Amino acid sequence: MESFKNIQLENISENTFKLIGKDWMLITAGDKRNFNTMTASWGGFGILWNKPVVFIFIRPQRYTYEFMENSVDFTLSFFNDEYKDILKLCGTKSGREINKISGIGLTPIESHNTVAFSEAKLILSCKKLYFNDLIPENFINCDIDKNYVLKDYHRMYIGEIAQCLSK
């Protein structure tokens, strides 16, 4: 297992739009004994309240939602292309039905009171600051609501980035 080093956020060398939108990420919440992870391609990085933050979105139907609701800390783990099939599995299978981690080739590690994965190339350890639900009445562009065929609106979480680890 390669070791991680702390890096400054300004030294993330990859395009964050690509990291989230094309490469995807695993959102993980819970502790080493009981956690869940899911693949996501919605989110972003920024500065809010003079803090470096991420914002992510999770549907209430997702198993990871329960862990996010009961946790203060969460991680975002980013991987090289060779892990794309694992990310697809973690985005389509529920932790309620299968043990996603068992046998898929990811090694859970502790990171800031929660879990990340040793195979990641970049890990952001975050602390929840805020959440809010997306509601259709607030969409300015009504076409956005057409993407919600099941009317399964997401909850947005904003987390302060407490640590950035890179290989």
C-alpha cells in the first residue's frame, strides 16, 4: 500500500470538474465498524464562510444517506481509471443488499473519524457544516425537474475539507 501525504488544497493537480463529473468519487460515511460508500458524480469544491468546502448530493433512498445523517464526518475518495468497474458497482448496488467492500478490491482505512480507501489517489476528509433538501419549487429552470422522473430529490451536504491526502 502506497502511503499518503497531506497536501494543500491549492496543490490538487487534477481538474476538479473531471474528478467529480467524469472520474466519479466514492462518498463514505460511518466508522470502521459500520460504514457505507456510494459512487457520485454530482458535487463541487469551493470557498464558503471563509472555509474550503465540498458540496455533495445524496438521495434519501440511498443507504449511504442514513450514514450521512448519523455522521459528522465523511470522505470523498477519488481513483485512477483502473477502478472504474468498482465505482460502477458501488453506484448501482445497495449496501443494504450486498457487502460492497467484500471482494471488490478496496481496502478501508480510517480517515478523520470515518473511512476512506487505501487504493484512492486522492482523499478529502470532511466535516459536515450544513445540509438542505432540493425542492422543486426552488428550480428557476423548470427543465431541471424533468430529470427527476421518480421525484427523488436529493439532499445537499456542505462539508468543510479538514484534510487532503494524495499519493
